[in-house]
Amino acid sequence: MPLIKKSNKVIKWPVTVRIPQDGGSFEEETYTAHFNYLGYEEVSEISHKGDKELSLKTVVGWDDMNDIEGNELPFSKKELASWCEDIHFVKATAKAYVAMYELAEEKN
């Protein structure tokens, strides 16, 4: 398959968030992030600003996100900003975005 340059590419990628529980254990919950696939320079610049900024800039949608009652939680920038106050969400999201790039490198 030939390499095709695409602009405004969005990639759906699984994110596993480890939520701390009483007694020193973790519960894993997974959602699918819709990541904006950025260029090298932009990723490099944003990553220096921290995980929260990387998450805010790269997540443009999601699947498998629910509210406390189990209802589907629609994506919005406001809702994303709220989630980005949760350190576990932010760390897991940034880690998944970086892994998406690193795994591509490993497979080549």
C-alpha cells in the first residue's frame, strides 16, 4: 500500500485509565479516544507543555464514555476540559497518544 499524505486525520485509539481503589489496588477502565494526528513539530511543542495540554489539544472525540448513571457522555470541549482535571485520565490519555507514535516506530 502506498504512503498517502492526509491532512486532518483522526485516529481512534484505546485508552486504559487505571483508577486507584481502596487497599492499594487499581481498577482499569477503557475508552476510545479520537486523536487528532498532529505533525512532528506540533507534537514536540505541545508535549513540552505537559500531559494536560497534550490531552486537550489532541482529543477531538471519544467513544465508550459514560456518566455516573451509565448514560453515554457526548464529547464536547467543555466536557474534555472537565475530564482533564482528573490526573488519571490525563496521564492515561497522554500515554496512549505517545504510545501510538512509539508503536508505529517499533513496527517499522
